[in-house]
Amino acid sequence: MSGSPARVFIARLAGVAVFDPAGDQVGRVRDVVVALRLGARPPRVLGLVVEVQRRRPVFVPITRVTTIEADAIIFDGRLNMRRFEQRATETLALGEMLDRTVVHTETGEQVTVIDAAMEQTRTRDWLITKVAVRRLGRGLRRRSGETLVVDWDAVSGFAAEEYGQGAASLIAAFERLKPADLANVIHELSAKRRGEVAAALNDERLADVLEELPDDDQIEILGKLDADRAAQVLEAMGPDDAADLLGELPAERREQLLTLMEPAEAAPVRRLLSYADDTAGGLMTTDPVIAPPDATVAEALAQIRNPDLNPALAAQVYVCRPPVETPTGRFLGTVHFQRLLREPPATLVSGIVDDELVPLRPTLTLEAVSSFLATYNLVAAAVVDDDGRLLGAITVDDVLDHLLPDDWRETVMDAIAEEPADPADVAEEEAVRSDT
């Protein structure tokens, strides 16, 4: 294979960009498909699972791959857009082999798989020939955490159906993925594996991923966490997303988790739960960008530069009298970020505030909110109570989330490409995946 190293460690391929011969990127590597074989025979590499447009996983036969580099994979450009479906005879190297506990046959000790290496043979087949393992450190002379690279036939235990596999290496392999893309990976795992991955993610990362998953996956994952951990994850979520998730739970479980949350974190969630889902109060977030009237343009811009801030929320700053946490003091108006960019840094936001638009009321319907945003070409809008205090802000993505069907996330994740597959491509794929 031109331009490819003699040995490729599979974990390093996770997230690597895939290009066609013209240099156009078509997707990124999600996993490597292998076929385990009887006895100690090295597994054959069948191909790559590549995530393409609309986060759809497709299969690229290894026979079509022409170059493997550290930061790029090039294939011949022929792509069957049929959604990848794993077969019973296939194993996903990243999703199912990493973190597996196997036995080092020479010493009899248990070791943990942290990577696997594939090499191309004289017949141009790719085989998994090496396994990188970490010793568990049992016994007086065994050093905990020591890593070894051994031949494939020097370990056993890959054929077992139940192997108590963890998720640390899988998570490390996909560390670079955006939350929405990692959510797509997790969605397609088995329920057992989803639980393992969720348990291994830290609270902030799991919170970000949960916000991108379908409701059923959210409820399933949260249900597998102990109550204290579930409460911590809910605290790390945006109040509106946490309220949406809690709203799907039985009342007893919902109250249990709210009680375990820090009072300051639970309070805005409780306020959101008091509104109907299809009203402005139920749609809003309680964490918009808020500035007092004596704040400067420079200070306001510093707030919206927060990389963790939703782009729609960062579009404007809400100027309110103290206190500046929701519910605030009297709401004075908004300042769009474009206006902030045009003004001198020392200018006070109170001098450039826009108070012409009437803010929304929390009881306003979803239809009315949608019409308001469309009429004034807004990506976000303020929500105030009868006393003129800012309660939160509604963003266009929250509105879309509620306008789309309830299962829209799952529909997108599970969508099958409409583009017809080339019969020749299908035939080649079948030949590769059947000859195991």
C-alpha cells in the first residue's frame, strides 16, 4: 500500500480524516472492522467505519484504502453510502477490543488490551499481528501498569462473548470528537456498552453528550448511574436541558435527583419545570449573558468570548440592574455582539442598549415565540416576568428542538442514505465482508 507504514496501531486511527484521490475530505475514521478467526490465527482487517455527511457511518473496504498516514487516510474514491451495519461475524477493533481483559499465554497473567497493530502481508491482506497490553500488576514481581507489545498468538480470550470490557481506551480514542459526534458513536453501541462508556466519562463530558442524545438514550443512561452521580451530571448540564431530561422521569425519581443537586443548581431547574414545555418559560435557558448597566463594552465582549457558550446565546448581551443572576433586577434591554464590535472598549453598555423590542412573557406559546424570532430575524430573545425581571432567554436552537418531531435526533442518527449504491461497490463489499 503506497505511502503506508509497515505497522499501524489502530487506536491512533480514531478520528483521522479520510480523503478521496482529489484531496477532498469525505469523513473521519470511527472504527476498524475485523474478522476474528479460529485458533491463534491473526484476525483479518475487513475495512474502516467512516463517518461521513450527517454523521452517517459507512463501510470502506480495506482494499480501497491506498494510503495510511498519521493524520490522513486516502482511498480510491468509491464510496457505498449504505449505512454500516455490523454483522455477527465482525468485531469492531475500537469499540469491542480495547480494554478487554485477556490472558498472556506465556506467563498466564491477565492483561488489559490498550491497542492493536495491523500489518499488510505479501498477499496485500491486512492482519492484526500485534497487541499492546498493560499488566494488571498482580503478584510480587509484576509491575503494575507495565505495557508490552506482544504477538497476536501470545494472548487468548478474544473469542469469548462476555469479557468484562471497560471503556477507557474507547473514550481516549474518541477524545477529539465533538459532543454531538461522540453521542452518535454512543447511540450505536449496545445498551451494556453505552452504560460502560457513560460510567467512564467525566461529569462535564457526559453532560455534553447527554444533551445531544435522543430522549430514550438519555433516560437509559441516567437510569444506570447511581443517584449521586446522576445529580452531579445534571448539575453539569444546561438548566434547560436538565429540566427537559428530568421532565421525562417519574415524579419520585425527579424529586430525588433535584434534592441531591446543589440548591443553587437545582433552583433554576425547578423554575423551568414549573412551566409547560411548549411555552416561552419551558423553552428558555436561565443562563444567558447578563451585564449590569455600568459594564463596559470590553467587559461584555469578554463574557461572550467564553468558548463553552452556545453561539446563539453569545449573539447578544442582556443588560439588567443588579442582581445579574436570573431572576434579575429590572431588564433594560439587549446589546447585539455586532454593536459591541463597533463601539470603543470603554463605552458603557447602558449607552448602546436596544430597548425597542418588547421582551417575551413566560406563558407565550411556542408558535408565538417562533413567529417573534422570525419577524425580527433574531437568534435569541429575552423572557421577563410581570415585574420586568429577566427570567432567561430563548434561542433559536431551543425553538427548533421543540418544533421538530420528538424523535428527530434518533431519526437523524438512524437515517439510511437515499443515494442508491453502485452494484459493483456492493458486490466488492460483500466479497470482503463474507470471506472471513
